[in-house]
Amino acid sequence: MLTLPASVRIYVAAEPIDLRRGFDGLAAAVRTVLHQDPLSGHLFVFFGRRRDLAKILVWTRGGYWLLNRRLEQGRFRLPTVAEDASHAELDPVDLQLLLEGIDLAGARRQPVWKPFS
């Protein structure tokens, strides 16, 4: 399970990217494709053309982290993105499900409890 602070946002690229890129190539993709700052501390998720490999780029105080996840069977089911959007935003729970290979399209979320005012 991923445990992230509430201030961290998760951006998922809408289009596949060449995952032979390393730290600097993915940081450049964050700037040009996602139009975000790779040094912000947010998570940037990229998928390959076959959708069986994912890479997550994140900056911490000491440098970049690059996490890889490959499904041995099946494909990642990417979230739907608006036609003119370059990325989607996920919460940590949705990212965890996505990385486990679960299709989020059929998932139904229960209403969030809110205290009475």
C-alpha cells in the first residue's frame, strides 16, 4: 500500500511514452507532455505502448526516484482522460489498484462521509 501525504498529487500521462527513457528523459516529458514541474515532489506515472510496464518519477530532497512496475500477465487499464487533456489525476488508492492491474472503469466508490454542520 502506498502511503503519501495529502499534499502529493499523482499525474498519469494520457498517451504512452518510450520507457527506455531514464531520469532526465522522463523529467523532460513531465515538463513538455504533462506541463508540470518534475521537482514539485508529485508523482508522475507513465505507461509504455503495450501497457504492461509503468514508470513513476518522483523528486525528493536528495534526488529523483524512478519506480518500475511490470505486469507479467495482462495490461494496465488506464483511466479515461478528457480528449484535450494531457494527463489524469488519481488519488493514492486508485494508483494502487491501477498498479495491481485492476480496471478502475467498473469500480464504484461509496459516498464519502461528512460530519453534520
